[in-house]
Amino acid sequence: MRYLLMYSLKLWRPLAGLFSTLFLITPTSAQKPIDIDPITLNLGRFDDALEKIPANLKIISIEEIERSGATNVPELLSRYAGVFTSMDFFGNGSDSAKVDLRAFGSVADENTLILIDGRRVKDNDLSTVNWSSIPLKFIERIEILRGGGAVLYGRGATAGVINIVTMSPGKRDNFVEIEGTTGTYNTDSGAIAGSFGTDKYGLMVNTQGYSSDNYRTNNKETRQAGQLAYKFYGESIETSIQIGTSQQNVRLPGALNIQPSNGTDEVLSLGRRGSTTPNDFSRAIENYLTGGLDVDAGDSQAIINFGWRSSNDESFFDAFNDTYAERDRETWHVSPRLRRAFNVGSIEHDIKLGMDYERWSVTRNVSDAEQNISDPHNIFKSEQRNYGLYVENTIGISDLWALSVGARWDEQTQSAIDTFDANAPGAAAKFESQAPAKDQKISVSGYELNLKRELQIGRYVGVSTNKSYRLANVDEIGATGEFDASFNKVFQFLRPQISHTHQLFFGRNAPQYTYNVNLYQIDTRDEIRLDLLTTGAGNTNFPLTKRQGFEAQTSFMGPHFSVSSAYVYTKAKFSRGTTGTHNLTGKTIPLTPKHTFNFNGTYRFPKSVDLSLDFNYFSEQVMDNDEPNIMHTNIPDYSVTNLKLSRKTDGWKFGAGVSNLFDREYHSYAVASGFTATRFGVYPLPERVIYLTIGKTFGTK
């Protein structure tokens, strides 16, 4: 907390002058109160009022998004929800960033389910969510459910679910909004949004472009995204369709290596902004189409959603024997579901029945150079089909008691085919072979039980228990190369990872003041993780892990100010197992800070000028690949403070802000070498960043 007390006159004096000139603050003007809107959620796959959901939730509103000064979703989550973002290598919310709700470290995004408008957006491999396809300007709110979601959404929801709700066209919305931002490291972005609506339909268009040199050398990035949404409003029927596209081109500066045993320290020799991989890059294009039909007959409601998504990415990594790869992925899904509300005597029942079907396929071609990709030395193909059936019943035992009981069954079929051409360009240097084709069919099930009691004045207390699961993705079974003890390339299908989560939560939901506290334990069997220290295939099932934690969040909203804070304590350990010759019992799981703390505050001055500050602290972590905890260095604890001043008046919007206000030098990710003892790589993150924003809205919103 000592960082909150530090003060820099060199920084504050020019900023004060800039802010006062930009916003013309006058103390005699009337102050406009901060508005409070009712909250409706769709994490339950239907629209539900917050107070009707028997679970512990966190909502990030559009007002908080606008005040945050964040430039991407991972950054926003780490500032506002007590969420730890790991593996954000470059501080730009790149596609490496993993959002971790409950201490899963390097496999966080395999255990935290990310949704956009209720649909999965992560592919079935070790790539992370394509965050560049989700500009903050497209988002209406973010719904966060910790430790639940296995029944309604299936695999990969052990730590919880984050549902990103995008803006949709509303009735009689008629506006055009233009916004531009410029900042440090030659960062520029622009966005245009427009909506036109009547009582019967709405149409919305969103576009955004972004360009930045970023903090590190060889880290220039450009990205563009566009979205078109249409909605028809009937008396009892709503239909919607959404089309979107995004593309990203980013250079990759790589890790800076440190090895105390031989004096290597590239942070000192190259500087924090240096690069060790001047030729590495990544390019990605994604397109999607989604649609839905919603029929509401009062006590009954039927919804069907469908979608298609395709992505193509290219990457080059000089350090891996000149590896150039192209990957094409395609996903089809359909999700019909039915809701029925009825009474049995004085007991209310709200039943949800649904089915999920998804077909996912990938083709990955690998060569030594981009110009040789038409003659690749390795081609990998895989197809995966998932079928899921679920039922959930929320029972209103009385006005004060609510019980939710649910179960789910999933079946997955997966095939993998590998070919290797020893005569292709660059093949001789790879020392590879061809993995025999393999397929797998597996069935898993999960359940959830939630009991919640409403107390007086919006207070509540509840308990829950659930069984969740995740299945190995194509990279974990060998898409990018798994080898047996004789170093023959193989596919290795792993056992399902099974977790049991138990929670006690209590809190209060009121218009001005909320708090919630959550205590939990997750016991996981056959956890799927990388094991670099054991000879043979690199990914395996670890026998037992245990996570215990305490989560507390609170917020208060006055007439002219709002404050919120979150504290998370996590204890993540291996309960049993070995790696190489090392016993893992009692060892800390890598990339899991024990303490996380966030504070956010906003004060509304006269003339609707908002001053927002957020402070974020993360304690030290064991670095990636150090499961036996044998490295003598951990990732140090760090804190980041951000400040933003904004004003809205007559359709205009102005903003000025500073990220990393106190110019901290830090990194949130480091990885231990699997081949050289005491050697590790770090990814330095940006120091102070200053930015300005201006926007104008025409029409009514």
C-alpha cells in the first residue's frame, strides 16, 4: 500500500494544467448525480434479474468500462474484478493473455470459460481468446460468475464463466458516435458506431481501428474490427442476426533471458524494451455469423441460437528452427433451449432444458519459411464434435429460499491425423516423424447444487457444490508435437479432468451499496498440465490438486462518487504427484499470486467531470514451468495505479488519462527453461502511458 502514498510533482503539475484547460472545471456549477440502472443478466442463458439468480456474481457496467481507461478486455478485468491476467506478454491485451478466475495459472483459459453473448469464443487448442476481436467500444457489460457454469455451459468452466455482452440495437435508438484516441508509443485508435431503430426493429454498426508501436522493440501492432447487428421486435418474438470480422497483425519481441549462473541478463544488456526475436510475427483474421430466435409465451420461453466462426492465423518463430505455420479453424454450433415456469402448490419452479451441438475443425500446415508453405513438411488435421444435454430447475421454496439443481451430460468425439514429408523444404532440420492417426470418444457429466436465502434489506447467504470437467485440447494431445520416451511422435489422449467445487457465499445487493464474500475449495483429479521434466509426452494428467480461496468485493455509490474494491486470497497446491525426479506434494502451482487487491474510485465534479483512479496489486508468483518450485527466483509482486479524467457534455466526450501512473518497472510473467537450470525468460510490461480521447455523439442514444 505504500505506493498509494507516493506523489510526483513532475507528473502532477503538467497533468493538472492539462486537465483544467481541457475540462474548465468551475466549483459553482451544479453536479449531476451518477445514475443507477437496474441489472438484467443472461448468464443463465435466459434473461434474469440479478436478485433472482442463486449465485455470487460480479457485473462490470458500461459506465465502469468508460471510466476505466483500459484499452482491452484483459486489462479491464484485472483492474475491476479481482481477476488475475497472466501471460499478457506485452501489456497490450495480446492474444497471449489468459484470464484466471481461480488460480489455474498457465492453463487458466482452459478452466475459465469466456463467452460473447453466451457463445464460446476460444478454439479447442492452446491459443487464447482472440481479444483483438472484442473492442471495448462494442461491450455493454461483463458478467462474471466464479466457480459455476458447468451445467449450463459444459466443459472448461471449473473456475467460472465470464460473459461479455455486446451492444445490440435498441428500439428507437438513432445515433452516430465517433471517437478517437491518441497516446504514448505512437498509439492511435478510432471508432465509429451507429444505430437506427423503430418500434419493430433495430440496426447497429460498430467499427474500430487500432495502431501502436507498443512498449517493446519489434512489437508494432495493427488491428481492425467491425460488427453489424440486426434485431426484430415482435409482440412475443424476437429475432437477431450478427455479422463480424476482425484482423490483427503484430510483431513479437520475445522473452528477455536471465541466467545468473553464467551472468546472462538481457534486461540489462538490451534494456527492458529490447527484443531477442526481430523476425517473429503473428497475423490473424476472424469472421463470424450468429443468429437467434426468441419466442416468449409468458410462462414458457423457447430460444434457439446458431453460429459459424472461422479463423486463419499465421506465425513465424525464428528460435524454433525457423518455424512458419498457418492454421485454419472453423466452428459451427446450434443451441436450442426451453424454459418453463410453473407452480406445484405454493412452490415455484423455473425449469431450463437445453442442448448444445458444436463441430470444430482445424488444419495446421508447417514449413521453414512463408514462401515454402505450399510445400509444408508437416500437416495436422483434427475434427471435434460435442453434444451436450442439460437440465436446471430453480425452485422458489418460499419468498426467502431459492434452490437450484442441475445436471449435464456431454459426449465428445475427436480425431487426429498427422503427415510428415521428409523431402519438403526444411524437413531435414526438424528431426521429426509422423504420428499414427488416432481418435477418441468420451462421455462426461457434471452437476450443480445452489441454495440461497434472502435476508433483510437485500442481504443473502448461500452455499453451492458442483462437479465440473475439462477435456484435453488438440495441442495437448499432440498437434504441435508430443513424443514418447523413444522420441517418436505420438498422439496421446488424456483422461478427463474432474473437479469438485464447494462454496459458501454471502453479501448484499442494494442500489447504493453492495458487498459479497465467497469462500471456496476446488479439488481436482487428473488436472491436465504441461510436464516438461518427465521424459516422453509433454502434457499429462496430474493426480490431485487443491485450491482454497477467499474473495471479497464491495462497492458504494453516492450522489457524486462511487468506490469499489476487491480482495482475493488464493492457496493453490499440488496435493500429490511427481515431475521427473521431483515430488510435487505441497508445491505451489505456478502463476498463482496468493494476494490480489483492486481499488477503484470515481468522483463527479461540476459540469459532469469524472475523475477516476484505480489501484491494482498482485503478490509474487512461482514462474511458469516451475512446478517443483526449484527456481531460486519468483516473479516479484507489483502494483499499478491508473488515473483518468473525463467529461460528457452536449454529446461531446473528452478524456485524458495515465496508465501506470508511478512509472513502475515490472513484469507479470516469467517462464523457467525446461532445458537449462537457473535460466528463465521475462516479458517486461509498459511503464507510464499517457493518452487523450475525444468523441461526439449525434442523435439520441
